Amino acid sequence: MDRRRCLWENIFNNTVSNNFGFGIQIGGSNWLKPVYWGSVLKNNTINDNRQIGLNIGCMRASVENNTLNFNKRHGIQISSTYQTFKNNTLNGNSIFITWTIPYYGYYLTHTIDTTNTVNGKPVYFIKNQTGGQVPPGQERSSWRIVQGLASLTRP
């Protein structure tokens, strides 16, 4: 499913699998035209796609309650700003944050909470924090550490 324009797109309750490229691609890659706003991707199952399960290139998307299994390159690839992720389940996948321009601060605009899991473990998206400790029992969780984290120690 390729939706290059994602101005308030709503993509709900789909099963997408076994595609040669992306499972769902929403938004384009032209950051000079930020016309992609307010999309919602919810309750989708995205499995076994040869590249990326869900590629998000639009601004301010809300991604909730999706299940992504065994997509070959990444489960979710984020290539825009201000994404919100809640209660997504990834198995045999990863979350990859990329940006095509050299502004590191864009990575800091996302909201990714611990209701998101990779292989049954919560995802921790840490930004603008100095010091810190891995919570007990979460040593093998998925960690995304972004800017300003001076040290991260295990208990």
C-alpha cells in the first residue's frame, strides 16, 4: 500500500503481507514540501514484506496498535518528524529512525513510549537525559538513545 500523500490519511484494520518492497508506505521523501500531516495508522497487521513493513515519511502521524512480524529490513522506518507511537508490537523486526538532511534535532521530535515492544520487550526512547540506568530486568530490551545521554549504566 503506497500512499505518497498523507494529509490526514487514516489507514485502519488492514492485513498487508508478502510484498516485494514496503508493506505500507505513507508520505514521500521530499522534506522541502512538508504537506504531510495528521495521518493515523491503527490496528494493522504487517507481515513478511521484503523491505520495510511500515515506512513513515509524513509529519505528525499517530501509529497505534499495529502488529509487525518478520519484515526483512525493518519493521518500522521513520523518516520524518513528530511521530507518536503507542502499543505497537514488533517480532523479528526493528524500529529504524532515519533522516535525509543533517539536522540531528529532528530525531528528538518523536514520542515513542514503552507500550511499544520488540520481541516481547519494551522499547525505550531516551532523549535529552544525562545519566540514567537501565531498569532492573530490562537489560535486553530495545533501546533507542538519542542526544545528550552522557552515560547509561546497568544495575
